[in-house]
Amino acid sequence: MDRLRAMELFLSISQTRNFSETARRFGISATGVSRMITDIEDELKVKLLLRSTRQVALTESGQEYARQLEGILWRINELRSNITAISSAPQGLLRVHSRMMFGLGVLPPLIAAFRKLYPEIHIELTLGEAPADLRRNQIDVDFRISPPVEAGVKRRMLFQSERYLVGAPAYLAGKTDLLAPEDILAHECLAYQLPGDEYTWLFKKQDRVGEVAFKPRHVSNNGIALLELARLGEGLALLDDYTVHNDIRQGRLVRVLSDYRISNKGFDEGMYATILDTPIIPAKIRLFLDFVGEHVAGPELRFSAHGKAAGIDSSPAA
């Protein structure tokens, strides 16, 4: 008995409840389908189907067998696709989701350079501040600023980062000096929108962590908007280090309270590439992750990659 084919036939019958329809799907006779199902039942020593002249019904054992088969056959088909992809030139659609700041400030020039190396891989880039549901939205790679917590996924940390509290020189001129965390209460603060009505920043120095609650001047669910508001002198903003590095270096922004690590949620910060946990990573995903990691991993690369419009070397690595 061809067990794999018998499993596929049974799963089809569980969905169609019809031997003739399954026979047409697989190009064999209804008698042949019936014989293979009987062979499965004989081998398992359990009744899977209740058959009559009018209908086919699944027994309780048949329902459980069909439920487990669906996952098993999906993984077999996925494995077959992955092996085929390894033996052929990388190609196809690659669905990528990213946080706004990373997706706008870093990914576009990398995608353009990646296309020169692998012209048959087409990238669909979606941006959003919330993590993507990889299975439901059929996302291949999700770039997140915190480690994934859901089951069935795996992560790759591209780099560690921290957040800088920054303000424009024109805003800071003549304002109260910032020497301790509570000094922010004398300043205008620009907050990232999070669930709840209270806004707080966490301040860490050595092993001590303090929390300061404040009333923000402006609130946004988009880091790019907060960055622009800070540049315009509207107040202090808490932003990822690699997104404000060039502004600080060029004098558009000034970092304050630099002897503290500051966050609005936690200190396990960085950029994580999140993918589904499959037996084999498809070639198009592996190549893209390697390429992005090659250009952003480490402090100097991540600082220089943000806002880079051109000049990325797209030649294959030696």
C-alpha cells in the first residue's frame, strides 16, 4: 500500500464526503479509492468511515485521524517545496513586514541592491507598528524591535540597540538642565502611543531602574512623526539610537541624560527578524536575511544603514 497516497485520499474524503469526487481528483477509480481506505482501516485496526448508499460520515477516530493528517501532509508538501527551491535558482514572491522606522529608513536601499543579485525574487513590503501574524497574513519575514513570544516561530537578532532621549538645540536652549530622570517633568515630552492612559519612561543606571510618569505634549503611534516633531523643536522624544544617530552627528538633535538607559517598555531592545519555524528555511528567505544582516549587524553598520539612499555594494560576497 502507498501510505502517503492513502493518507491523501482519506483526507480528501473527509473534506468532500464523497468517494466519486475524490476519485476524480486523483484520477483513479472509486473502487480503487475504497480499497485503499479499507487497507488503512485494516492496518490501523479501527473504523474511520461509516458508509451508506447515500452518505459518508467520519467516526470519532476518523475525525481525529483527519485532523492530524492535515498538519502532517501540510508539512510534507512544505518540505517538498523547500527541497525543490534549494535545487533551483531562488525565485518567487517574498512577503516582508517591518516596523515603520526600519522599513522606511533601512530596507528600501537594501531591497534595491538585493534585486540586482536575485532578480527573480520579488519583494512585497508591508509596514506597520504591530507585529505581523506570520501564518494568517502569509508573511515570510517580520522585522520586530522585540523578541517574538508566540509559538511556532524562530528569530534572528540582527543587532542590539538602545533608545536615546533627544531634543532639538533650539528647544533645549534656555530650558531647565536635564541632570536626573525627574527633570523631564519640567519639559515638553513627545510620547509613543501605547495601551492605557498613563505615559511613563523607564530609567536604568547600573542595576537600578526608576520610572517617571509624565503628561505628554504630543502623542503618536508612529516613530517617524515623533522624530520630525523633535526636529521641529516640539520637545523631547525617545527614539531608537540608529534612527537618530545621523541627526545627533549633524547637530539637528542633542542626546540628553546619556548616562541612563531609557525605555518605554523594557531594555531587551534590538532588531529581530522573525520567521516561521519550518524544518528547512526556504532559499529566498535565507538569502534575504543573510543579505540584510550583512549590511546592518553591529553598531557601525546599523548607524550608517539608516537613511542611506544609495551606495550599497550588491556584489556577491567572496
